Amino acid sequence: MTFIRRIVTEMPFKTIFRDDKELFTGLFKKEQTGQKGYVVRRRRIFLDDQGHEIKAHTWTVNYPPTTMIIRKGIKKPDDPAFKPPPPEEFKPKGDPPAYRKETH
């Protein structure tokens, strides 16, 4: 049996900000990581003992994007000289390969 997967479409994720009264003004905290969405075409191929295709099933799977959620501080600091630290750098995860074949 062989499985083939091909990414047909990529969908970008959205980023939303939510006010957080527990975080000081100027601070941000990632609550949920964003992830691209995909439309994937899958195919399962059944093979005989010589490796020839007997039959195949093809279907489409939709993986919707996951929204990135950032909490934004709105709490006023007690000390007016308070300076928030610089925001952390965001490094997105790598994309999956556009095509993959597995034989079992």
C-alpha cells in the first residue's frame, strides 16, 4: 500500500489582540500560536504482490488555519518610570513538504 499527500492550497492565519488587565501596558504575551491552514489531496494506492496498482482512493482534507492570539497589557504600572522589556522575537515553524509519498 502506498500513501501520497500533496498540498493543494495554503491559507494564512490571522492575528488578533486581546486586552489583558493583568499585564502592564506595553507588554504582550502569546496565548496561542498561529498555524497556516491547508487543503491536502490524499491518495491511497493498493498494490498487488508484484507492485502493480490494483485500486486507488483519492480524497481531499481541509485543515483550517489556527488564529494567533496575542494578549496585550492594559494595566497601568505603579511606577511611572516603568519601561517594558522588548518583545520576544517570533520564529514561525517551518512549512511541511508540499508532496510526500509513503510506502508500507
